[in-house]
Amino acid sequence: MKKLIAILSLLGLTGIPAFSQTAESSWYTTLSSMDSSQLTLLVILGVVLIVIVLLLVLMIYLMSFMATVLRKENPELADEPSWWESFKERWVTGKLADVGSKEEKAKVMSDHSYDGITELDNFMPPWLQWVFIGTIAFGVIYFVNYSVLGVGPTGVEEYEEELRLEALAAEARKASMLAGIDENTVVFDEAGLPAGKTIFETNCAACHAADGGGGVGPNLTDAYWIHGGSIQDIFAVVKNGVVEKGMIPWQDQLSPEEMQQVSSFILSLKGTTPANPKEAQGELYSDSAADPAPAADSTAVIASIQ
């Protein structure tokens, strides 16, 4: 069924109410989701359709050729119209009056004469009549289907469905971006500080103390850092750990988003006053203009999430 829907979508037939609710909203999305077997089936279908069209053209040419030969071999058929002429008169042009005949003169509209050029009151060609009748029939079916029976989606419903699909796509893009966070793309996540605080208290407080003052691990509130004090440096330490000092790599237990959140919380601890701060370790790290959490604002940030 999915193959049929995909093929109908590519052929533009999904606008038919019978298929509109089950088909993909975009032919490009449909084409992208196809596997090799579906693409092969589509190519085969295209080749078959081209062959059918060529056979129809060839059949029409052969019929025209045979009719010409028969008319030449049988002079009594010369006055009879060919099948093509009969077809055109019945479905395309209609029966036209001969130039200068009484039928043509009767169609002259004397009040539509401009510089000697007159207009004829000709009938509507059969093909245009059938197109007009077809549009009326389509309009009736469309109205009954959408407005009376309510089978097909309305414009508002289609718009809401597009919004729903776009929201799902946005969530998927966000999830993909969060899953791809690493040392090079990590940023300070202020919105994730509450979640980072919870992760820190659960996994890091045993070594660094709940207020970041340090214990087995170093003090996280001063300006001295062993492995660097930027958000990228902190994320790298959280991710890869410091095995020789007993800190495990947290990349196996935390998602990239969670590591960004806890790294942001650790960075927000800079400049706070812990209860029992451990002596400084490492080298003095000077804050640059790019650092997202200035020490002067750290206390307010921590207070807001406690």
C-alpha cells in the first residue's frame, strides 16, 4: 500500500480525495523515503507508461495510414469522411460551415463589425463543452465531498496537519542537534541549569560537595582550574573524565544534552561562596568576554534555581 501511495503521490494523483488523507504531503519527502526496490518499481512504471503512449501514437498513425490507402484503392470512399475527420467533427471542432455558404452567412453578427471585419456567432467546440461540463461535475463532487459529507480535509484541517508535521519535524531536528553536542558545539544552557543542578547533586556532589566547594575533587567555585574553565573545557572533562584521578567518563551514563546542562551548572558556580571551600588547585583562569556566566551574576543564578 505504501508503494502505491508513493507512486500516486509522484504522479500527482494524491489530490483525489480517496488518496489525499493517506498520501505523503510532499513528493520530495516521498521520493526521499523510497528504498531501491520502490525506485526500481517507479522507473519500471514510467517506462511502461512511455511504451503505452508510443504504442497509442503508432496505432493512430497506422490507422490513418490504412485509411489513406483504402481511400486511394477505393474511389467510392473518397467522398466519405475518414475516421479522423469524423472524430474531429464529433469531439473536437464540431460541424463547421463551408466558407461563403448560407450557414456561415447566417452566423454573421452585423452589430459586431469593425473595419469590415465581422464576427461569427459560432457554437462552442465539443471539447470545450465537455471541459465545461466536467468542471461543473467536478465542482458538485468537490462540494459534496468536502462540505456535505466532510470526507476530505478542509483548508483549515490541511493547515493544522501541516503545522503538526512541522512541529514533529522541529522536535526531530532539535533532538538531532542535542544528540550531536560535543566539545566544539557545546554552549552555556541557562534554561538547563535546574536540570544540571539535579544531575550535579546526584552524580557529582559526592566528590565536589553539593555547593561545589570541593572534597575528593577540586573546588569548582574559585578561579583556579586544572583542565581549563571554559564551557568547552568543563564539558570535555565531564565527557571523558579524569581516570587517573578517579573521575569516570560520564558520556556512557549521560546524554550530550545532560552533559551540557551539568557543565553549564558547574560554570555557574564560579564566584559563589561554598561552606567549606577547598584550597585552590590548578592555574588561574581569567574569564573572557565570551564566557556566558560572569562571576558577579553567579550567585543570583544559583539562588534562582535553589
